[in-house]
Amino acid sequence: MRIAYLDCFSGISGDMFLGALVDAGVPARLLEETAAALEIGARVEISRVDRSGITATKVDVSAGDGTDRARESAAQEHRHLPRLQQESEHHQSQPDESGHPSHEHHPPQPGPGEASRPLSHEHAHRHSRGLKEIREIIARSGIGETAKKTAIRIFGALGEAEAKIHNLDIEKIHFHEVGAVDALVDIVCSAVGSEALGVDEIVCSPLNLGGGLVECAHGTFPVPAPATVELLKGAPVYSSGLQAELVTPTGAAIVKTLAARFASFPEMTIERTGYGAGSRDFPGHANVVRLTVGEARPELAAKTVQEIITVLEANLDDLNPQVFGYVMDRLLEDGALDVFGMPVQMKKSRPGVLLTVLCKPEHAGSLTEIIFTESSTLGVRRREETRQVLTRKFVSVSTEWGEVRMKIASMNGTVTNCAPEYEDCRRIAAEQRVPLKAVMNRAMEEYLRGHKG
């Protein structure tokens, strides 16, 4: 079983994770093409930097108006957050040498040796993006369906944390325009890049949160910021005493969604390692995140993955069947692991449907809200269950019509199941005007030809 270990001894942010992916072998061109596919005028700039003696890859996002993280004021990782909160996620960055203005309204608290910067009037006039618009941007992009769903789940986790903090409906959470561009690229590229990494599981270390204070829209808060705390419920965290915010909400949302578990460094045969750099260079402390890829020892690979999931159920006997299909799509788009319906006979002999949703516990609240608002039910049942799943990964095969991803499941190091990804085959069948079953059969043939035995 191939695994990747994410060592967050200096915290994590979206750009640090992207840097680690590229340094570990994910093609830089893939991130560049992904940013372009969003069609929001953003691009990524990749460079090599030194962080306290460690050479690492730095990824910067350039917004459509020519601003970017390195030039706009590095102290603005808080712009990833919704406009309502505007927390100062200044993370490992500081105002650049050009003295470019900081964020509107609430600039981050200056660190040691940092000077305050004037506020920018430009940012005050930018509009914002809600989660609905962000989902639409992701949905119409040219990236794979699995990566789309992963990216939407990450944004959903971030939005849920903010909605809970402010006691607002998640759909009312809005991201500042610059922050939305930055976060969109970070999150979507993280989803695409982690899939391209080709591992069965991502394991994460305990997270170093840092220390100090941050200025939020409603006053001063200690590190970590409220959104980060909410996102990292259940995760092991600590502080090394470094007075800086080391884990941003975007970084926390990425880890929360992509990491299968938190643990110390696992027993593995190391294949390659990548380092992703933060913006600041702390004296005596390498401001990087390390990503190590390798093969787990056979004893670990033999185990299935065990996890806690939430099961949501509702009985429906007066819902238009067309609406039921829409409800299923909405639930899957918003992070449900699986959604299905079963015919049932209800009171007064009325035929109905039992709607069942499987999801991660942190998504149960928002998915329950969708069931209430989109269906006719008056009640939703909820319970926690333990499930065991086979380790899974994706490999790509080439057909005469294009690339198709194969989903591979294994147990005890042996492949137990393989199947072509339906969305890839469906897209190719529609574009090339060939039968869907022909595309699926050809993808299976190509996979078996390359993996005899």
C-alpha cells in the first residue's frame, strides 16, 4: 500500500501543501493547467527557495488583476476566509519589501520587527463570492470529477466552520474576491495534485499551531484563529512556542478532508520526499511542510481502513421523483460519501422511498439541512456507525479515445476489484460519439493488458 506522510512541524497552509506536492513529483504543469481551467484569471508561479538551510518549493498564486501572495502583502492568508470574519490568517508571511497595502479594515498584528502598512481602498470595493458561485466555478472547470468533488468537500468544510462560528446559514458565507481566487486555486490544485500523487492514503502528523495573537473583525484572538480551531476538532495539535500563526484555515480544511488519519511517522519504505515552503523565513526554524511518499510495510498494507461515518435517513412518501434525483445530486455535491433510495411501504399503504445518506460526521449538519430544504420530510434520523473499507487508488489507462482512470481496490496487497471511472467513460462516450459500454470495456482491457497477473 502506497502512503504519503504529511509532516506539519511548521504548520500548514494551502500554498505549502502545493509546494510539497510539486517537490514530491507532481508535475508543476498540472497545477498550472488546473489554475487555468478555473477560468478566473489566476495562475500559479513556482520557485525554489531556502528556508533555514532547507531547499523547498514555493507556490504563489497570482490573481487576475496582477496581485499575488508574494507582492500583495504576504500577511494576508486571512483573505481566504469569508468576508464576514476577515480573520488575520497572516501565517508564515509578512508585508513585502515594496510596502504593498495590507487587507482592508483589520490589518494583521505586526510581528517582531514588522512595520504597520497602510490600508488599501482598492480591496474595499471588491465584491465577494458565495459557496454557490464557487461550486459552479469548480463544476464547470475541466478537471476530473473526483477532484471536483474533493475540492467542493474542502470548501464545504471551510464554509461549515465559518457558518458555525457566526451562527449563519452556510450559503450566506461569502469569500472576499481576492481570497476566493487564492483559496480556489489552493483548494482545487490540492484536490487535483493529491490525486496525481497516486497514493492509497495520506497520513498526517500532529499539527504545530504556533502562538501569539491575531486581529479578527471582532477583536483580538489568540492563535489558532476560531475557524482553525473549529476545523481541527478531533485532530492532535500542539504549539512549539513560535510566535506566529502556522496553520491557516485553508490548510486546516485541506488536511481535515484529505488525511485519512493522524499518526506519528509510519513504518514505510521511503521512495521520495518533498518540501513545501511558507512565505516567512524564521531564524533557526525551517518553515516548510514535508511530504514523504513510500510503501507501507506488508503488515500495515494488510489492514483495511476503519472509520466512523454518520448515517442520515428520511422516509419520503409525497416527493416528486424528479425532485428526488435532484436531492441526491445536491447531497453528493456537498460531500456525501454515498446516497441511495429504497422502496418502502409506509402507513396507510402508501408507497414511499427510504432516503439514506452516508457522510463524514463533520458534514452531517449541512447535509441534514439540504434534506430538510430540498425534500418533503419532516424528520431526519441520524446515527454513527463504524465501517471498514478497502484501500483504494486511481491509475490511468490510455484508449484510442482518451485517458480513463481506473479505480483499484486491494486487500492484503492483492487487487480485489478494479473498475473504470464512470464519469471519465461517460464524458469520452459523449465527446467521441461511441457507445459507453465500448469505452468501459476498452479501459478494462487496457488495464488488464498492463497488469497481467
